Amino acid sequence: MFERFKKIFGTQAKKDVSILDFLAEMQGAATESGENVNAQTSMAVSAVYACVGLISETIGQLPVRVKRQTDNGSVPETRSPVVKLLTKRPNEWQTSQEFREMLTQHLCLTGNCYAEIVRDNAGTPRELLPLLPQWVAVKQNADWSVEYQVTTKAKGYRVLTQRDVLHLKYRTIDGFQGISPVGWQRETVGNALASLRYSSRMFKSGGRPSGVIEYPNALGQEAYDRLKESWEANYSGTNAGKTAILEDGAKYAAISLSNADMQFIEGRRFSVEEIARIYRVPLHMIQSTEKSTSWGSGIEQMSIAFVQYSLLPWIKRWENCIQKYLIDDPNVYVKLSVEGLMRGDMASRYQSYNTAIMSGFMSANEVRALEDFNPREGGDEFLTPLNMASNGKQPEEEGGKEDEE
């Protein structure tokens, strides 16, 4: 098996590479339902596809803010080379959005995502190259350092250090690699896959009959053949649903769904709920609205709850890993901005802005920046309400009175 692996990749791979893990990931792990579940097969389940797509596309579209902390507060960072990598182009063929969306998909499906950090002679990051999870085996050495054994067709087998790899981990147990949501919940996903394949086979074979034709007496072969041919020609296929005309005392009896059919349908709905629970995604956001939600009342509150309880862990993984592996300056930090997702309707926003400006903890230009408006002259000043100044007077008024005295 190992020799076949080397032949496929044309590498000088070593035996300490996790070959069995690689092959298991490609083939998938068997479940009690008989389905092999891996990152690829699980995406055939619409609920998995929707949850992974929702999380990864949302992370991909978030604006990346690179800031520098100064004595006068934080200002946008322009000198750091990571600004271009994170906000515009991480490599020659991907945009920042495509890069983050791709890696977040890997993270949601396998529990790990990797990107090789290409540095110049000075050690400055110049490019981020995404690595498929099945190309990488993670190993912790005796001195607690972590190395990445990477096998690709282009470059063969290589060993990269922690400094060389941007590695995001999902719910790690051992500390150096993440667990796979699909792998740990393979029975749930396997049941959904089995239900999907069963329904597909049922429809392929024509499904169950919608009804039967009852005759008071036995039919001869000639009458049976004539009735069958007439019915299929006039009331099946594109003619289904037309009014049927029966003769010789024949009656049509519709067949309703059996208890088994109802349980099958309910089982498929339950699979959707189970998968949404795995990714902590509210059902209404993957177009499943049969049941009421406990995520709040109103679209605004449900969207805010989704950001707080579902997205923030994924966002923090990105921010912390970028900070650790790509930024050496302690005064520079990065944030994925969620303000756009947290915004309510226009009336609610403007009312909040007015309160913030009149209370003196936001300036007009700070508010304008949140709405992508250009700053205005004098908009950086902060207002101080009269009832918050001592003696009910503005500070400059008090100073003027003291000077007069």
C-alpha cells in the first residue's frame, strides 16, 4: 500500500507519514448504515452542504481590518506586508475571500485547514499557499515541537515547521490537530446519506403506486392488457393528474402514506436538525422552517444570535492564528469585522448612533465610518452632555468662569 502511495505521488515519502490516515480520509469510514462518510461524501447531504456553505461564505466575506495600536488609539496599518495578503491577494490565483472561504470549508469538514507560509530572505510572509488536508500529516516531536509532513504532486514529500504553516484547528483534543465534525458524527451523516440513497433508488424504480383500480370481477388477459395499455397511455407520465374515465364498474382507490412512509419523512427531517446541531446553525438559516426557533424573535435578533453563538468561535480561530503565525509586531493586530452582520434596520441603527453621539462615547466621524461615509470637518469632536459636566456646565465654560474670578 505504501509503495502504491509513493508511485501515485512520485515522492520520496518516509514511513512516518500517516499513510493509513490519508487513505482512510480518501475512502471514508464505514458506518452502521453501510455508508462511507468522509469530507467529500458528506457534502452530498444538503444540510451539511448548507451549513458548511453558510459558515465558510460568511467568514470569506467579512472585511479584514489590520490596525496598529498607538498612544492616541488604533489606526489603520499600511506598512505591514500582511495587509495585502489578508485583504487583497494571498497568492497569485486567489482573492482574500476565496482563500478564507476555501480554508474554512476544510476546517468545517475535516477539523483542520493549512496554508504554507512562503517567506522572503528576511523572514517576511510574502505568499499563502493553501494545502488540502489530505496532503498533510501532523506530528508532535519529543521536544513538544510540531512538524507538518506534506506530500504533494508538485513538490513531493517535505517537512515543514510550525513557522512555515498557518494551521487552524477545530476543537483540538491533543493540542496539535483538530477533530473532524464529520468524522466524530459519521453515524449521523451516514444515516442522512442512507436516507438520501434510499429515496433516490425508490424514485428511480418508479416509486410507490399512487392508487389502485378495483374491478368487481376477475379480468381476462386480453381485458387486463387493454386496461393497462390504456391507463399508461392516458394517465401516466406527462398525462398524470388528468381525469380518469372507468368502465364496467371499476373503481379507483388512492393509496395514502403508510406509517413507515411517515416515519421515513420524519427521519429525514430529524437528520437535518441533527446536522444543524453539529454546526450550531439555526434551522431557518438553512431553509428549514417546519419548527419554531429558540434563537430569538425577529430576523434581526436571530441573526445577531447566529453571529454570537455560531460564527464567533470560527472568527476567533482565524484572528488568533493570523496573529500568531503572520504578525511579529506586538502593536499590530487583525480583526474580522462583524459590524455589518450585527447591524439592525436603518431606524434602529440611526437611533443608536444618535444616542452614542449625544452621550459622548462616539464621534460623528466614527459613526460615519461604520456606514462607509467619508469623514466631515469637525466630526472628530466628542460632545459632552450638560448633565454630565460638573455643575451642569461644559468644561470650557467652567474654565472661563474660574479665569474671570
